[in-house]
Amino acid sequence: MYSKEEKKQLTENFWAGFTIYSNRMPFLKGKEKKWMLRNTKISGVHLKFDPERDGIRVVLEINHSDEEVRLEQYEKIEKYKIILEEGFDKGLIWDFAYTREAGEQVCRIYTEKKGLDWHRQVLWEEIYTFMAENMSRLENNFIEIRDFIR
């Protein structure tokens, strides 16, 4: 187990390492901001990295507080499933009723790689590669459909 301070330091080191890794990626050169994340231009729709102890996820999350709006947005995106999943060999995982740790329900569309624990520094290079390549793919696919789902 980590102390609170050790966990904080590990988290800072992990994300600092990912920033350095991202800055070295040729496909990210010249981008003003490396990742879109919250800046999707659609309210309640975000892209996110979700490193956990049991695996790593790259996520498109619909987290609008109004369930009806959230599900409506999910259905709009689902109409463009073929485009959104382009380049993902195994497709994406579509979960319209994902429950976060805090109990909040959101819709999630994601890819994951199980068996990677972000607490193990020896795995960081593999984790960073997975995160960067898949987020880049997910962002590009999302941008293709964004105007149709607004």
C-alpha cells in the first residue's frame, strides 16, 4: 500500500511521464494541445484516459446529468458506430449504463487493455503506447462524426 503522499507522487510521475512520451510522438507533432479530452465541443461528452490497477481504458464518456439527454446522445453516437470503431481491430465496448466508483451513471464507449497496472513503473512505456495510439484513433474518429451528433 502507498501512503497518501506516495500515491500523489506516483500519480504526478505517471502523468509527467505520459506528457514527455506524448511530446515524442510523431503523430502529435504540431498539435497545439496534445489531447482533446474535455474540449469536444459537445456538452456532457468527454474523452478520457482511465488507468486503473486492473487495466487501462481510453474512453469516450457521455456524462450529462439528465439521463434522457445522456441516452439520447449515446443513441446519436451509436448511429455512427462503424466510423467511431474504424481502426479498432476488436471494435469498442459500448456501455450505456456504466456506474462510476462514486455511484454516478454515465454512458461509456471505450477500448481497454487488461492486465496492465499503472502502479508498476516497468509497464509505463506499454501503457503510454496503448493510451496514445488509441486516444489518437478515438479522437480522429470522433472528429469525423462530431458535427453530425451535435
